Amino acid sequence: MANEPSLVILFHGIGASGAPMMPLASSWQLSLPDTRFVSPDAPFQRSSGPGHLWFHIDGDQLRPDRLNETRSAFDRTVGEIVDREGFANALPRVAFVGVSQGAIVSLDAIASGRWNVGAVVAYSGMLPPLPVSPASKSTRILFVHGQNDRTIPSFASSLASSQFEAAGFNTELKVEPGVGHTISMTGAQHGLVFLKSHLA
């Protein structure tokens, strides 16, 4: 399937927007010339201050009604992009790339079995404490996490990787010494190499 187009959807972190993720996409574009990159704004507005959220951060976000609201909004956003870009019947050529809150919702989309895409790159993320369904186990997952992350500890990615592996997924884990809650240049390179290898 060489030279077939692929689609990478980038999911930003808490209180941000899609635009700051596009420099990462631009840095990958030369090496992925047949790939389209889309970086949407999250569907919820932050109540205090500017920016967007993939899920509200007040109270218990894992209440069933809260989780259903988060998943429905995520699925609408992704579904619209996939349909618009012409990948509704080509999900193995779609990848999710998320950072922080964007990584959390990307991982949940796979763990719940709702989206069976080709690859996921999760920067500084974690997996909600819910069972992992094997329904999407053909999705390859790369975890990249700074060892000095004080927002979400790197152990969260190590644990999530183990949970996915136990459910039959193929995962990779990169813990970066001296890196905090961010996407480093080395982390970006890890993501690029992974996408080149696993995005059909």
C-alpha cells in the first residue's frame, strides 16, 4: 500500500487549541509526503480563561454521564474529519497523535474499542482506570513520556502500556530522561519513526 494517502489527526492538550500542534505536523510533512494532517480544536470551552478541553476538569470526569459526553464529543469530531478527508473506509491508514489531555482521549478511544485506527502516538498521557477491550488490538501504540513530568508522571504511560499489552496490543514505550510535560525534539522524532513504520 505504498504511496496511498494517510491521515494523522492531532489532539492538543488542556486549555490549548489545534493550531499549536501544526508545527509538529509541518516538521513531519517532508518525511510523510502522502499524509494529510488535521488538528481540530477540542469541543468544550474552558470555563475560566481561553482555550479548549477534550473533557471537563472539574469534579469526577469518569462518572458515566461525563465519560459518555466526552466520548460522544470526541467521536463526532473524529467522525467528521474522517468522513471529510475520505478515510471512513480506510481507518488502518489513520493515526491519532495526542499530547496530555489529547493523549488521554486518544488512548480511551482505542481502549474502549470505539476506533480501530492504524496507529496512536501518546505524548505525556495516561489511560483512564477502565478495562481495555481487545477489539482494536490491531492498532499500534507508541507512548512517549518525559521522566521529569510533574503533571502526569511517566509511570502513567508505563502502566498504560502494560495494560494494553495484557489485552493483546503491540506497544512501544519511550521514557525520556530530563524531559517534562512536553513534546521534545527527540520525542517528535520517535513519533515520526513510529508513524513511518506503522501507518499503512
